[in-house]
Amino acid sequence: MTGYILSRVLRAIITLLITVSLVFIFIRFSGDPAAALAPPDAPQEVIDQYARAMGLDQPLWQQYTSYIGGLFRGEFGYSIHTGRPVEALFFDRLPYTLHLGLTALSIALVLGIALGAIAAINRGRLLDRAVMGFSVFAFAMPNFLFGLCLILIGALVFQVFLAGAGANVLFPALTLGLAAMGSFARFARSSLLETINAPFMRAAEARGIPFARRLILHAAPNAAIPLVTLVGLSLGALIAGSVVTEQVFAWPGVGQLLVRSVATRDIATVQFLVLAVAFTMIMANLIVDLLYLVIDPRIRVK
């Protein structure tokens, strides 16, 4: 078990280091940030001043070592446009994104698992086909299109503007959680069906255990194992997955900040936000791997 934990932690650290390096390289080779920030008719002397101010006049390896050293010291840089530390900008927007993402995940988790269980119990019936049809629709529907439809319906039918910081979080959360809800429903159905048909479930039925007790105490814990992975990935995507939804609903979260930073070539902010997204995904996967030790005894035996 100790080897399992150490291997997962080491993999997370290596993945994070690779991500840091790739982010640095891709941003540096995506164009000249100094030229993008300078006015269109700026002379080369002004562009060079921008480059010196941002440390872009140094060799690439010096920029990389300075960047890595700054990360270890907790120095993530400053926004070019506001002059504030990039982590301060991030934490200003983070509560909005967490509010939106956690609400969306709660809706998707509760409705998706409930619909998947209903479909599994009614396998082959009309209700099963209806639930699975809705799940495929929810997964395939682009969230920006669904969000625009909600905004248009609210404005034209109910004369209510559903976007902006002061709007109800329910509607952007429904938009963000729609695809995840479809995924949860499909995974819950397939996992529960596989568990229901397992030999130990037939043995429990032969012993006369009631169906509800078999479903809750025997089938549900075993069917939850693949769902834990999906929940972990959804948790990791709380920040990155909300970019489009935040743009559609003008929600002042991290996703909107990322889009604006990319558009304005704010390198330090973009680097920090991408690393924050990567760190969230890596930590979510690490937590899922460690949770397997709790819910799957077979791993503890290895």
C-alpha cells in the first residue's frame, strides 16, 4: 500500500513539473508578447523596453530558470495591466468559480446518479430508453448553446436577465452541469447493471435479502467505484470547464479572467491560471487514486 501511495504522489509531482515546462515553452513561442503589448505603430525601441521590463530580453534558459525559481519562492509575477500580483487576481475571482462549479457538480451528481439508477432498475423499458435518450442529448448539447437559449428565454419570455454577477447561479450552473449530468447518468446505469448481475448479487437474492437492501447495501458501494473517477475529473475541471459558461453568462470568475488575459497577452496571469488549472486536475486525480484505497479493498492487498 505504501508503494501505491508513493507511486501516485511521484507521478503527480512529475506531471506538474512537465506541465510547468510546457506552459512556459508554449507561451514563449506563441508570439512576441512585448510586440503585442506595445502600440501598433510603436518603434522598436519601445518594444525593446517592454521586453526588458518583462525579462524577455534574456536567453530562454535564463527566463526558464528564473521562472522556476520564482515558483519555488512563491513569486508568480504581476499582471501587466493592473500591476497586482497574479495570485491576488486569481483569489478575487475564485469564489465565483467555486460557487458556480460546486453548484453545477451537485446538480449533475444528484440528478445524474438518480436518473442512471432509475434507468438501470427499469432496464429495457420505455423509461430506460427515455432516460438514456435524455442523457445523450445532455452530453451532446453544447453548453454555450444551452446557455444562450436560457438567456433568450429569460429575456424574451420572462423579461429577466439571467447573466451577470448579480444573477442567480442556478441557470449558469444548469448550463455547466448539463454534460456532466448526462455522463453521470450513463456511467451510473452501466455500473449498476454490471453490479446487479454479478454473482454475489444473485447469491444475496438467493438468501432472501430484499431488493431495496441489496441495492443500497451491496450494489451501490460496488457500483460507486467507477463513478469516483468521474467525480474526480469533474472536480478537477471546476476551473477550466467553466470558461465558456462564464463568458456566456458574464460570470466574473476565473474562466472569464483567463479569456481576458489571453486576449491581452498578460503572460504572468495566463501562466498562473493555466498552472492553477493543471494543479487542480492533478490533485483531483491524486485524491481519487487515494480514495480507491478506501472503497476498493483489493488495492490495499497489493
